[in-house]
Amino acid sequence: MKRWNGWGYSTIDMPVPPTAAPLLASLAGTPCPQRDAALEQIVEKIPPSRLSPDPLLSTEPETRLRHSRGQSLSDWLELRYGSVNTFPDAVAFPETSEQLEHLLGLAKRENAIVIPYGGGTSVVGHLTPPSGDRPVLTVSMARLNRLLDLNQQDHLATFQAGVAGPDLEASLRNFGYVLGHYPQSFEFSTLGGWVVTRSSGQQSLGYGRIEDLFAGGTLLSPAGKLVMPNHPASSAGPDLRQIVLGSEGKAGILSQVTVRVTPQPAHEKFAAILFPSWQQAVETAQALARSELCLSMMRVSDARETVVQLGLAGTNPALKLLPTWPERCLMLLAFTANSRLTVERDRLRGWHAARQRGGLPLPGPFGEKWREKRFRGAYLRNTLWDLGYAVDTLETCLLWSRLDQGKSLIENALFEGLNGEGHVFSHLSHFYPSGCSLYTTYLFPLSDTEHAVREKWRRCKSGASEAIVRAQGTISHQHGVGLDHKPYLQYEKGQLGLDALSASLHTFDPNSLMNPDKLL
Ligand SMILES: Cc1cc2nc3c(=O)[nH]c(=O)nc-3n(C[C@H](O)[C@H](O)[C@H](O)COP(=O)(O)OP(=O)(O)OC[C@H]3O[C@@H](n4cnc5c(N)ncnc54)[C@H](O)[C@@H]3O)c2cc1C
């Protein structure tokens, strides 16, 4: 069963070695473990549902609690400290498009707010039911999870939008295909969620972001059905898929999605390189991002992240043999192609580019170990919380020319927000010819009151968001807008842009039924 107040399955833990506790204390401050609120304690205070009974609705309190929040730090604080106080009035688990349409009709009749719920992995407050007089209906997509069609001639696959990463890839694997979209939340996040939040998978360098993979689909909106055809290309006016991409549940419910798939690559190798400095690692990344090598992933950790990564990795004696450069930075790479020869040739070319800039390629297992555990890193948030630390992450995308300045502005804002107690580190993980994404993690000791932790989080989050705006980065490269990034969207879109988006979403949802307080 999934944890109700943390990440992932309750049967999976991600322990850290005994040496991790002193390392974390020296970097992030003395931990302050807390006793979590009990599920029963919260369930008791859930008010009765305001929606009329319907065979598709579950009003069972625990189900309502389990669909009341996502995975942002703010969500965790409410669940762990027990202050969560808005809940959907009912949760529906439709299995067909007709049932989805029935639910939209029901919402219209009852003037209810509708929150589509994919995997529940949002980290920006997308799923929080607003307080107020209107009832809230959360529509879980969990049972809309089937492969509907695979066209092997066109390399297109159509799925019901609630399919989660592992089921999607397993269905394609049966036919020798792959989508290749692997966000760290892969275990639970869904195809529909990826599209409406414009997500990016770890191997975006090879497979593209979700907008490159999204070929078409069906949106069921309060105003009617929008079918987006799968033309390979079109110059017939603005592309309506672009309104659905990033719509965060506000345009309607995406019921089916067609994606571009590729034949399963025959060879793939994950590898690691250590650099003496950040500058050398970034220069190499820039050169590789512009190269023709068969790279599907590249990730560069700064020196502070490298310390944490290697410190939490375990007591493997091989780690002791690594050079002890004081500013060492770890780069991870994946080479993906149909022939072993291409993978090996490009790996050697990558090594050559790295060596020219002072990099030291590490033996095989380093990269492969990372691949094995790549979705397990998310479980570390549970471990760190249990040890007594809050963890949050934020991300942006910057031009190469603004990367250094942007990184220092964002990290300085976080250190300032932490007020001397906490740790901040970053990596680059998605690359484009003109720039890359910057992903920053900060952790700090918990406090005995939720208020104290929340205040620290607020200072950090607003300071870092303002720094992103100053650095002319995007307020989100991959997590979306939700509640947490909403105040900063104006800097990116401008008032006319926001008005155009509002008007367009209003066409799909004239009565503001769909997730009304998010995004805009
Ligand atoms: C540990 C962790 C790691 C993460 N790693 C990544 C990462 O590597 N890359 C990345 O891009 N993101 C990442 N995320 C963020 C998150 O996983 C993505 O935003 C993901 O796309 C959300 O998908 P979901 O199915 O869980 O959607 P949900 O969280 O359930 O919903 C998100 C929003 O989409 C709407 N929605 C969901 N399904 C539909 C639908 N069918 N129709 C209409 N609206 C819908 C919801 O109403 C909500 O507004 C991570 C999150 C966590 C907690």
C-alpha cells in the first residue's frame, strides 16, 4: 500500500549508512525528529460530504484524505503535523470515458469543483482542494490505465491517460517499443499528469520532453470534447495541443493520449565521470550537449551535491579510491543506441572530451548502480524526514550565459532563507543547445511546530523564486505552476499572455469547475 503521508510504497525503505547521520549534522545542522500525526486522528475530523450520493462517488473518509494532497513540502507539513483541513467531498474512480462525462455533468449540476488526480505526485500544490462553499470532487484516473492501440507502422501508441510509468513501459515492452519518459516519480506519475504539467524525464536528452512525445489525444471538458489528431506535422493554425500541455487540469480531463514511441534500443550504458571542478564539468556538459553523441541522459552535480551523493551512497571501499579533489563534481551519462558499436564508440568520444577538460571516467558500476536505484532516490525524503530533516527541491531552466549568475542568486537566496541552518546543493539535468535546467535541493532540521518549518520554507521558496525571476529563468522547467509558482507566472507570460491563457481556458470551462485556483 502507498504511504498516506510520504513517498511511495510503505514496504520500501531507502536506508542510509551509519556515517550519513554525522555527515548530515555537520552540513545541515542538528536534526530534530518529530512524531507524526496519526491517520485516525485526521480521519476523525473530516466533515461529511456535501455532494449528493452517486454510485461512482466514494465518500469514505480515508479515501478522501489519501487524495487530499500531493508531494510538495507544504503538503507533507500538513499531513505529517496533522493540520490538513481541506478534503475532497468525494473521490471517483471512473473506468470509461462515459463515466468521466457523467462526472463532469454531475459537477456542473452541483456547481462542484473538479480536481483530476493522476499519480498524486505533484510538488507544487496542484491537488489541494480549496476551502469555500463549493463541494470538491477529485477524479482519480487510476482505473483508466490501458493501452488502447499500438500502431507499429506509425510508431504511435494510444493509452488511457491514467496509466502510470511502469504499466505504460511494460505494455510497450511486450511489443518491443519504449516511450523513454522517466521522471524520478515514474513509479506513480501518469501519462495524463505528465502532459498537463509538461514534465521532463531523466533521459530527455535522447527521447525528448513530454511535449515532443505527445502526438494527440482526447480532452473531455465541461464545454465538450476536444479531439487532437495525430498529424505528423501541420501548419493549420496554432497547435491546440499546446493549450492542453501545461493546462494542469484546468481545461478538462485528458482521457486518452497518443504518444510517439520508438523501437526498444538494443544497447544502453550508464557511466560516471569525476571532475576536479564545477567549471570543468559544465564546460564538458556544454560540449557534449552540442555533440552528435548518442547521449540520452546527462547530469552534473555540483561539489556540495557530490559530497551528499557519495556520503549517502554507502561504505563501498571503491569510493575511498576516488580522487579527493576538494571541489570534485560528479557527472552521470547514459549512452543509448541500437548498436553496441555506436554506444562504445560514443562512450570513448565522451571520455575523450571529459579527459581534455580534466575529467576522470570512473569504473563501470558507478553509472550502472545509479541506474538501478534511480527511482529509489525519492524514498530518501522519507528517511531524511524520519531522521529529523525537511527536504525541498526547486528547478528552473537558464541560458548558458546566465547559468553561473542564476545558480549563485538562487543558492544565496536559499542560504539566506535558511538563516545559517541547512544545506543547499544543485545539479544540471536536462540539456539544450542554448542552456540547461538547474535543479536545487535544500534541507534543514525540522522544528517542534509546523509554523516554524513553514516559515522557513516560505522564506526559502519565495527568495529562490524571486532569484529565478531576477536571473530570467523560467519559474518551472518541469514541475509546473500549481499554487506555489502562481505568483511568478506573470513575469514570464506578461499580462496580455495571462489574459490570452485565461480566455482560452474559459472557453473549455466557462463555469470555472476545473481546478479553479491553480495555475492562473
Ligand atoms: C519524488 C518526485 C520526483 C519527481 N520527479 C520529476 C521529474 O523527474 N520530472 C518531472 O517532470 N516531474 C517530476 N516530479 C513532479 C511530478 O511527478 C510531475 O509533475 C508529474 O507529471 C505529475 O504527474 P501525476 O500523474 O502524478 O499528476 P498529479 O500530481 O496527480 O496531478 C498534477 C496536475 O495534473 C492534473 N492532472 C493529472 N492527470 C490529469 C488528466 N488525466 N487530465 C487533466 N488533468 C490531469 C491534476 O489535476 C494536477 O493539476 C516529481 C515529483 C516527485 C514527488
